[in-house]
Amino acid sequence: MKVRCTALSSDEGPHFELLTSAGFEVLPGNRELDYWDQNQLISELTDCVAVVAGVEPYTAEVLKALPALRVIARTGVGYDTIDLDYCDEAGIVVSTTPGVNHHAVAEHTIALLMAVARGFPDRDQLVRKGTWVRFNTPRVMGSTLGLIGLGRIGKAVATRAIGLGMNVIAYDPYPDQEFLAQHKIQSVPLEELWPKSDYVSLHLPSGPATDHLINRETLSQMKPGAVLINTARGSLVNENDLCEAIRSGQLRGAGLDVFETEPLPLDSPLLKLDRVLLSGHLAGLDEQSQDDMLTMCAQTIISLHRGEWPAFCIQNLKECNDWSWEK
């Protein structure tokens, strides 16, 4: 029984020993291949019963070509690049690793926020060019952070921002009132959050209701000179509208870890903007979270093979009560 590891940084770790001890053959990823190319992804997963997956797309076309596949164990909490309807139809389990990387994402969010707030990447690039230019930036302490989404990650960002002396407001469709009261966070509707926030940080899942939440209209409602941070999903932001808002000065800058198309195309207009700090969909990665995600992926695959059903991790087959590894 072959298990392929396509997720970044998954070619070694605790999952190898766990899966091998349970009778699986664990295969590292081929990093010379492009897993966003469906033919190359299919070639890697032929005869595999499970995959420790990253954010590469599992379309119906890919999945139809992989009749042996039983489990897509996704590192992280997102699964918008996986065709859940087809997985339901084919009986392929899609799992994620909830609750293990929120601290890593929160730290990355704050890192992006502080860097853009203090004028990076411009300051770094100017020094590298031998040009010493002094320019002032607003102080972060005392400014307002508007969080859109107050789940595990949003809460972890909130407590860190409060520690920096920021005022935190938040929008969430189902806010945790006890958390809001404990940390003195004001819950506000979106139309109130936009103009009040010096920094807006996104922590919502991808879906029809959130697609292009950040667009020309919502950007125009933001406080002039605000900064956008996105460590959630690229589909939340209309990148062309964001670029326009930064060029016009409506926004001071942005820190982005996720993009509409990944990997980010080299002709993206984002790459031509000085006041944008970029990273490659890795906010959830630190040493501890990586080990925890890989361990949870392995444990999920092993549990399913044993006939167990780790519902906490499984994101599809909600109406299924007779799933079997043997189909």
C-alpha cells in the first residue's frame, strides 16, 4: 500500500515511521515535478492508496485517473483545491489537520503586519541598492486591527495584536462572545470594520460567500492608508483591484501569503509593487506545526485503514455511514 507525500516539507518527518509501522510504503515527493500539472500529479500518485497532500489541485480529471486512491490527507485546514463532490461520489476521504497550525499562522500574520507597517520590503531593497532613504511610518501601538474571521487563527492573532498595544475589532458571523468579552474586542459589521481599521487581516475560509470579498468596492470603504494582510485564501482578494488600490494610495501596502493563482505567476502585477510583501503559502509552517500536521495525517490514514472514522479531521462524506477501505 503506497502513500505519496506531495506536501511541501513532507519528505521526512514522524509520518514516515508511523505509516511504515502500520504496513504502508511511504514515498517522498519528486520535487522536480510540477504538482499543479495534472499529468505530472497523476504520474506521481498512480497505484497510491493515500496522499499526504499540499495545496495542489485534485480535480475530477485527476481523481478519475487514480482508482486506487482512498484518502487525501491534506496538511493544513484548507481543501478548496479538492473536488469534494467527486470525492463523495468516488468514496475518497478528504481530511485536514485542524487545531495544529493556528499559532504558526498567527505569528506569520503578525510578522507580515509588522514588516509592512515598518516599511518593508522597501527599506531592505533601498539598503541593498546603496540608497539610504529615511521615511516615517505610523506607529503600530495604538492603531486598530480589523480581523475578518475569529476562529482559532483569528483569536490567536487577536491576543498577539493586543500584546503589541493594538486596538482589535472583529467581524465573524458567529462570534465567540466569551472571547470578545475576555479580551475587550468589539464585534462590528463589515461596513463598520472597513473605515475603522488601520490594518485588515483576513481569516475566513474560501467559498462562494467569501469569493473576492476584497474588491474595488470594499477597498474604497477602507481607511485611506490602511494595510491588508491575507494569510487565509487567495480567492478572498481580487488582486487586480488590490493593485489598483495600492497604486492610487488608497492602501499603504499589503502582506500576502496566498494568491488567486498558486504558485504566483511571474507576470503578476503584485510583483511590480514596492509596498507589497509576499510569501509562498507557508504561514502555517513552523517546526512544531509541521510535525503535528504530518503526525495527524498519518494517524488519520492509519485509523481509516483500521476501520475507524476520525470525524474531527474528515471534511466530506458527511452522509456516509458505511465507508470501507476496500470500497
